[in-house]
Amino acid sequence: MARPKQSPGEWGELHAKQLDETTWQARAWFTDADGRGSAVRRRGGTRAEALRNLLADLRQRSLEIAQGPDRSGDDLTVRRTGRSASAVTVSQLCEIHLAHMEFIDNIRMAQGHHINRGTRGNETRIIRNKIMPSRIGSVVATTVTVQDVSDFYFSIALKAPSEARNAQNELRKVFDTARQKGLVSSNPARDFRGVMPRKPVNKFVPGPLELRDFFDVAVAYRERPNRMGPEPSRDLEDLIEVVLGTSARLGEALGLHWVDVRLEADVPTVSIRGTVQEKGGPKFYQPHTKTEAGQRTVPIPDFLVQTLRRRATENTMGSPFVFHTKTGRVSGQQDLQRSLRAVRKWSTTSDLVPTVSVEMVPRALRRSVATAISNEESLEAAAKTLGHRETGVTENSYAKRSDLAPDVRHVLDGLAPWYKVTPENPDTASDKT
């Protein structure tokens, strides 16, 4: 059957197929401005994501054709939004910005760049849940003032200062996109400076004794005699050791592949190459880390070598993941977080084990790693081990500063040359010389 005739800017039925374990490809037939048709293809980690990426690209292509060669003035605004520039609202700018970002992401993915879908999902959530439903979302974009941005900022900041900063940052990006497309002439979100101070980071850094208690409680919880249901796994205990032995983030630890584990080398290592994402949809393995600096190879201690050897022996189904479900698929962050909450809650009701602090989370374990390395080696070594590009994040959010000043008594003695220490009584100063 012949393909139905399409007008310029129209596309046909969408199809999707799975290319490999982590990649789907969606395609559709699109008619260009000159009437010629061509297949448009876009990829994604899931079928739904590939289709979303394809739709975003098709809509952007159709929008470009509808705009025509003239890309300036109020004519362009009418074609994009159906309204004149004097009537376009901030919510409509948000939709244009989101479509623009999807289009740019598709181009970058086609060029082989990695897109952090977790970060992009958080940005989309802030725009749709914070900016668009707010009062400023219904304001005509060309009339937005710095005072409007200030009112929007403080409506959130009084309860959640960090969310207010993130929302202002996304609003700034929305207006940046609008300026690039000629929809507004200024960016009021750039002219506003938030005044809410950042909340000091409460660095809960468990020491060796607290870590030992935590590990023992996790073991006791798994072995408790009155438990019901199937026998629980040792995933939580092993995860504690993996994080302490590699400094990996939770998603990075769960995403470890056996091909990246070198236990028989002279210096056993683990290479961290990706992470497990689970926000806004089903869990999946992302073949790159949060940042480029996060991709690292970490020499691992003896206790972790023993744990990984045991897990390799227990992996009878041949799963490529160090942490996997009974079906061999990668384990999710939510499952481990749920187990951790259960252990903490159980410790508050049992008289046989110490109480585990509610602040005992995977990030606290990374803080222990950062503090130990920083105190024994250097802050730079801690930053590289944790996968930070610079030491600022390590120092401000992870490593706990030691209050013991360096031993510089020999330097200070030089500031008082009129005193001498006699060999007979080194603890007593002589008279002035």
C-alpha cells in the first residue's frame, strides 16, 4: 500500500525497535519544506524515551518549517505560540524552552554525547511543578519585572530555600531561550539576586565505631529469629562495603559490572563507568556517570576483595551486574533505600542492638571515606577517589575538617629567640640572653 501523501511539516506513523539491551530506536517518515520525505530516527534508553525524543525532534522540525525564512519580529511569535508577543505567557515560554532542550539533547545524542537524564528530569519537574502553576506562569512574558521574579522566589524560599534557588535558575534558563528566539528583549531572572543564605551543610560523618555498629545492626536485622517471609539477601551489607571500599555513589555501586572488576591483579581495582537511574520511570543502567570526573578506577582494600569474590561465586546465573535481582537484572536504588530504612527503624525498636541514626545514608558513608582519605593523605586524593573534578565540593560537602592544627612548634620557637632550652632541664626556659 502506498504511503499517504503528507504536507510539509507532517510525519507518519511512529515505529520503535530495540537495538540492544540498553538502546531503543524510534523512526518516522517526515516531509521537509520542499516536499521531500525522509526517515527521522532518534534513540533512547527505553522505548518510551526513544519515542519522546523522536516526537520532540519532529515537532521542532515542523515548527521550523512553519516559521519560514523570516525568523524575526512579532510574526515569528504568532507562528510559534498562536499569540502575539504581547500576549505570550511565561508558561508558554516554558513549553518552548522544554521543546528546545529536547531538540538540543537529541542532536547531542546523535553526535555521541551523553545526556544525564536524571538531571534533565529534575529540571523538567521544577519547570512543570514550580514555575508553570505559579502566579508568574500566567504573567505575560514581556511584562515580567524583577519584582515578579522576587515574589516568585520568596514564595518558595520561605519554606525551601534550595528549591527556590533551583527554580530561579530554571526560570533564568527559560528567559535565556526566549531571548535567543527573539520572544523577549531582557531577562529579569538574571537581574534578580536571591538573598536567602544557604543552609550550612550538616556533615554527619560516622567514624569506624559507628560504621561497625551500623554493619552489625544490618547483619542482625537479616538474621533476626522472628522475621517473616523469604530469607533476605546480603545486598545491604555488601553495598555498605562497596561504598566504603570504592567511595561510589549509590547508583554507581549498583551499576558495577563484573567486567570492570579486577580481583586478580597485583593491585585489585574496580572501574566505575556508569550508574543506575530510577527517577521518573523504571530503573535502567546509564552507561556514564554523573560527571566526566566520576569515571574512575579505584584500587580496593582487602575486605572488599573478599566480599566481591564471594558475590562472584554466588552469581550462578551469570548476571553482568555485581548487584542484581533474582532474574539477573540490575538492582534498583529504591530497593536498597527501602532496606536501609527498615534497618534504621528496626534498630529503634530492638533492645539488643544500638540505634542507627536517621542520618546514616549512603552519602554519610561517602563522607567517611572522604574524611579518612583527606586526613591521612590529602584533600586532592579524596576528591579524585570520590569522583569530584575539584576539591571545593569535597571540602564543603563531604570531608570533615580536622580541628587538630599541624605540629609547628619548631617554627614558633623561632619567634622567641631570647629564650633557651637547657640540656639539663629541657622543659624549663633559661633567663633572657
